[in-house]
Amino acid sequence: MLRNLIFLVAVLAMSGFARAAIDSGPAVGSDLPGLKAEAATGDDAGKKITFTTVRKAKPTVYVFVRADRFDRPIARYLKALDQAVVALAKDTHVVAVWLTEDAEKTRAYLPKVQQSMKFEATTLAFYAEDKLGPNAWALNDRAFVTTVVSDGVKVTARFAEQSLNETNVPEVAAVLKLLLK
């Protein structure tokens, strides 16, 4: 019995260690830092805009994707997140920002992602000034994807993962539902 209890505690400790949270993104409750990036899709495609100013006072989910880590599970996450946002509210939006060192390649690639995924409430953009992203956003290079939920003024939640897919969306959607009440 004691051996089984020790084994259970060890397994739980190891699973918690393996799933340890990555500290990435601005602190919950802090003011939303400015975000200037180039839009690759949507009405502002080809323009460098300050998304935090355009989205001010509107619920927004900012998703930072390391371009070198983008894969099908991340694509499924983005698609499910887009669908959840569409179902929740018309004024809510996703801004997915690729962190890249190759602006030209990313500028050509993201419209193809949009064409394939057919996002309805997501703008694809990229940030090429620093592969770690905007300094004020405090993005951790260990996180392949950092998701920041905002009411348009403050950070209300943040999530950072090395591996994720559509099963991670309900957690983000739950925060948005509370925000929209």
C-alpha cells in the first residue's frame, strides 16, 4: 500500500514537472503593451499597424507563434480558436502574430495559411524585428505559442505552450466567456 502511494506521488510530481507552466507574456492584470506588426491578411494586409490601438477596448486574443515551430497541431489550435471566437461574439477577434527572422518569406506564406484555414475572426500578422517578439510582451523563447487574452486594455489571461492543439481552446474560450459577461 505504501509503495503504491509513493509511486502515485512520484507519477503526479513527474507529470506536473513535465507540464510545468512556461512564464511567457505580460502579467495578468497588467496594462496591455503596444503591439506594432505587419498585417499579412485582412483589410490591413501589407500595412504595419498597431493592433493594440486598433483593437482598444475590444476583447482580443493575441497569439504569438514562433514561425520555426508552426505545425499542424498549432494550425488546428488556431482554427478551433477562430471558431470559438466567432461563436462567442462579433466584437472579439484573434490576432495571430508570427515571430520570424524572414519577413519576405512570412509575408508570402501567411496569405496561403489564410487561404487554407479560412479564418473568419483572425488576422494573421508577423513581427520580424526580433525573433523573440516585442520586448514589452516578455515572450519566453521556450514557448512555441503564447496566447494572451485581453479586454482591450488589460491582460486578463495568458497561456504558453510548447505543444498544443485544438484541445487547448476550451481553456481560452472559458476566459473569453467570463470576459464577455
